[in-house]
Amino acid sequence: MELCYQLPVLPLDRPVPKHVLSRRGAISFSSSSSLFGAPDPRQLSQRRGAISYDSSDQTALYIRMLGDVRVRSQVGFEPERRGSHPYLGIDFRTLHSRAESAGSIPVRRIRRLFSFQRHLLPSRLLRGPPHLNPLHILDEDYCGQAKCMLEKVGSWNFNIFLFDRLTNGNSLVYLTFNLLNQYGLIELFQLDMVKVRRFLVLVQEDYHNQNPYHNAVHAADVTQAMHCYLREPKLAQSLTSCDILLGLLAAATHDLDHPGVNQPFLIKTNHYLAALYRNTSVLENHHWRSAVGLLRETEVFSHLPTEDSLSIERQLGSLILATDISRQNEYLSRFRTHLDEDDLCLGNASHRHFILQMALKCADICNPCRPWELSKQWSEKVTDEFFHQGDIEKKHKLEVSPLCDREANTISSVQIGFMTYVVEPLFAEWARFSDTRLSQTMLGHLGLNKASWSAMEPEASGSSEEGESELTRVTEEPSSRALSQGSQKS
């Protein structure tokens, strides 16, 4: 599908006329942004984006947006239905924000904006012939401690929180760029480093860092975990360079533009994304489409044949869609069957892709398998996000989603249930597939962390039963298997 960003151009706050939607094309809008050189960091909220569609069924094939969900719902493809919940008018970018004085911008935020501008400036480190250029990742003004940490990026004890502080909040950009270079993918695929860096900057910016959990640091953590799995003997000996590229890109973008609420919340509030993707893998489809939008906007793969770039987009979607927690049992059963029948052949492209899917699923929920000082922080962050959603649901008199009621759940009860019914079964099967020191280390941390949370939960038995019931609702949520157009597995 050809995208025409320049025609027509409409203000963000104006509904799209019907005569515009009657033809195939794209809607685009733009405004100044400090990310692209505007002098005032306060203009960051004024962003640009585009929507393309197919007039045959007015189903969006591609969404690219650097604005907020509230604005996008006003520009949507169909008028808001009567009875739509008023929460649709709330800005998802500020959903998890703490109260701040009007007009105030934290110093840390301004520093990050200046850092983003430096990403887009040419550096003398990026010049020179490829054979003479060592492809240094960090600019000269960055502390050497970050470089030292990157030398140990394959360690399971890698502290992503410390690395994020050392890189001034740009952990996702630097870590992913470093890994792409470390695997030789930039040179192998003849990628333009400026385009790649711009892509990663936009990816990082598209994460909502107001979210306690689903933010760019989580994406960086998942990408680092994915790197650890890609180095496991079975995978390292079998995966192709294209597989590795897909694995890293999927990890970096798997929660792109996450609003900080779950799929049931979007459905019950009649959000336009739920209608767009027909209540099926709503968030995962949106993460995938957003990633594709960034790849096309930055033209990272524009030099490749069209068939190859489209294949990369399809496979990227297949990986990201596998992270849908409501399909957890489906993937786990298939994985267990393969292991029982011992019929996995990593020389087969489809089997390698399936293992990549399972690796990404493990990386996505590996926090309970990290050392306690890291795992505890992640547990507190994800529970904070859950409970905040529950508070919003109570405020608007909606049914509270599973695990989101702070009065009925505690951090320890949520974590014990999650470890018991979601994490342990998955990582037990992964250890069967890849019985290595890393697998045993992860299971060891998982057992110790579970024991630590159990020690904090005096009424573990009652809470455990409630946790099992709610987790069953989450992981076995009924959904149609007819995925949105273009989401078929490769």
C-alpha cells in the first residue's frame, strides 16, 4: 500500500470529512516538535502523524501517530458511537502522571529532550569508511560507565535501571543500537546508521514514560533479555542473521505506544482501537502497526526489495502478536507438544520462528526470574500500573479488571499468583528446550523471589486461590482467532 503523507493536510482537532474518507489514501498532519529541532521543549506535545486507510471497508491498515490517544480518537475513522464511555476523553499520556504544577516541566525531561536532539545531529564517530569506523555507540560526552556496562550486556544480572540513569534516560536507544552493531547487522544488511538511530529515537519517544511499567525502560529490559536468549547454544547455532534482527526489533517495539491500560479496559470503554482490531489482540496489533509505521517513516529498509521489507513487517507482527497474554496457554501447549514429541527442527524456518516467539514471550515476563533487587522493582511498578487502572475503573463505575483492585489484592499476592500460574509453567518448558546454566539460574531466582513474596503474604492460601481465579480469566480470555488483516503468521 502506498502512503501519501502530504495529501490532504488537516488540523489535529478537526474531524475528517466524509468525502476524504471516501477515497483511498492517507491523512497527515504535522506541527513543530523539539525532537526535530524546535527551540522550545514545551512544544513536544505538538506532534505529527498520519493515518492511512482502505475505502473498501474503511479499516485502517496502518496508523502512525506521535500524538495522544484522546486526539486520535477525535480524528478517528468513524463518528463516536452514542454511549461511548466518557473516559475516552482522557489523555492516555497523562494517565499515570503525578500531579504537577501547571506548565512546569521537570529538569530531567528537558535534559532528555536536548539529548534527543543530539541523536539527530551527525557525529564524527559516524563518519569515515566502514572498514575504518569502529561504530562507537555512545557520544564522547557520555560517561564511560555506560560503555563499561555495555561490555557486560549479556549478563543476566544486567541492571537496566542503572544503565538508564547513566544514559540519561536513553537506555533503549543505546542498548538496541549496540546490539545491532554487536551482531554485525548494520553492516550485513547495509543499514544507514542515521536512519537506524532516528528509528530508535522515535521508538523510545513513542513509549509513554509516565507509565510505571510499560515504558521504554521495560522495552530495553526485554531487549537485553532477548539478547541473552539469542546467545543460548541452540539458538546461536541455528538462527540466521534475519532471525536475530527480527528478534531484537520485536523486543524493542513489542509494547510500542502502550497506553498503560489493558485490552479489557479498551473494550469496555468503546475505545476506537478495540473497534479497529475487532477486540482481538488489540494492544499487540497496535504495537505492531506502530512499529511498522516507524520503519516506513524512517525508511530503515527502503533499500531492500519490497518483498523482503514486507516479509520483515509480517514476521515482526507475528512475533509481537505472540506476546498477547490471553493466548498464553495456546502457545504454551504447542511448545509442550513439540518438546514431548521431540520434533523441533531449527533448520526449519517456521520452527525457528516459533522458538523466537517463545523467546520473546519469556523475555516479556522474565522479571520474576531476575535477581531480587531488580525483580522487586519491576513487581512494584507493574502492580502500581494495575492498581491505578483499577482506581480509574472504580471512579467511572466500571467493572474492575482482574488483578487491578488494590483493596482485594496486594503486591505479594499478585506476584505469587503470576509466578505460579504464568511464569513457572513457561520457564519450566523453556528449560526443557534449553537446559543451560542460564535456564537454571532463572529458575533459581524464580524460586527465591517467590519465597520472598510468600514471606510477605501471611494469608498466602486464600490470596493464592483468588489469584489463580483472576489469572485464569486473564490468560484464557475468550477472543476470536480471526486476527486483523495482515496479522497472519509468516
